[in-house]
Amino acid sequence: MLKVGVGLRNLGPAATVENILTWAGTIDAVPAISDLWVTDHVAIPPDDAEGSEGRYLDPLALLAFLAGVTSRVGLGTSVLVLPYRPMLPTAKWIATIQELSRGRVRLGVGAGWMEAEFRALGVARARRGRLMDDTLGFLGRCFAAPDDVVDAHGQRFFFRPRPPRPPIFIGGAPPHAFRRAVAHDAGWMPVGLAPEMLQPLAAMLNEQASAAGLGRREIAAMTSLPLSEPSRTKDLLAAYATAGATRVIHTERYATGDDLRRIVDRIAGLD
């Protein structure tokens, strides 16, 4: 059954603790919404801050907070930029949130694109693909470690807590996204693809997964649904399901609790 999630706005002046609490509580109370998703930027330059004013709440810190104030909804990143972060502390963050949320993490990951952020972090953008592959491999070892023991840089250590590994969704386009999805037993998170564009790519990904001995991949398609037109939205969701999506994530700007309430009520009314 196709699942529907929504983007939780963790950017801009409206992303205050009061609003975040209200928005998260509103989403958590609506069973028709399977998960909420937050985005990732760490260093927005002044000349590229339209819409956010450079204000972004850290996605992992925010999901840790949300784990304590929600009880049902899944908690996702769309996407966490892995090359921005050191591998071991990132793995510890993810495992801790997965533990505290009782298994509600959905981990969308990407290689990043903004040159200014890489520069501010002192990370070579040209290395982002290699860094992402290395981090995905390290995460896999941590969550599959026999007896919870991992080796890094010649040092053995306990990786605890070690809850079940959250489902991973690889952001980006083929061929690299598909290679990573197959290599790391992950799903895919395309952005802005219409169902007719998604369908052949989903088939290609599932063929590659099958050749590697894996089952069908989860595909979380990020898009903006025409929620003001319920009939059209239902048809579009059906088309996404036929095309191979297992989840659709609706993204839309909003600044108030009333704005978000209209969104979630419209999603709830689709059932």
C-alpha cells in the first residue's frame, strides 16, 4: 500500500520551537500520514538565503527532539548529506535516534551539491561521492556488527546502542544512486519525477536489485501533490503506485499551524 509523508519545515523564521511542536503534534495525530521528513543545510551563504534567511535546524538534532514529543509518525531525513559529517559520530546519532524513537527513523541520504557548504566545512566537493560510499559502508558495518563490536582505524569498540538499522533511501539519480541502493540494500528517493518518468527508472532499479539477489526496492518519491484537487491527487497517487513508488512525500511551504492543518486535513480526506 502506498504511504504518504509530508515535509516538516525546519527552515526559515517560522521554524521556532513552538511551531515545530505544534506542527509535529498535528502530523503525529493523523494516521493517514506515515512519516515526516526534514532537510539538511549547515552553512547557507548570505547571497543564497532566500526563503530560509540562512536558518536551518540541524536534522539529526531535530529528529532526536521529535522522537520525544511524537509517538507514532516516522521520522525521516530528505536528505542527510553524509559527506558533511564524520562517520562514527553520525552513526552514533542515527542509532541513538532510532533507539529513542523505538524504530521510527527513515534515513534519506545524499552526496550534497552546494559548493559554498563544502567550502565552509573544509571538505573537497570532488570527494563527496567517495565520502558517501565510505559512510554508507561504515553504517552498514555498525548496524550489522557481530556482538556489537566494530573496527575503525585499527581500534575495536562497542557500537551500542545497536537497534535495527533504519531503512535507507539514496537520493540522487542513476547510475550512482542505483549502484548505491543495490550495494547497501537501500531504497531510492527521487525528487520531482512525474509517474511516467519514474516508471522506467523504477523498473531499472528493481531489475538491478533482482540481479543482485535482492527484493523490490522501496522508492520514496518527493513531489508537491495538488491537494486542493482531491480527485486529481488520488489519481496521481495511484499513478505513482503503478509506477513503482512505495511512498510519496508531499512538500509544500507553510508558515502557520493553520496552513499545515489544511495540508494534513486534505491528506486525511483522501482515504
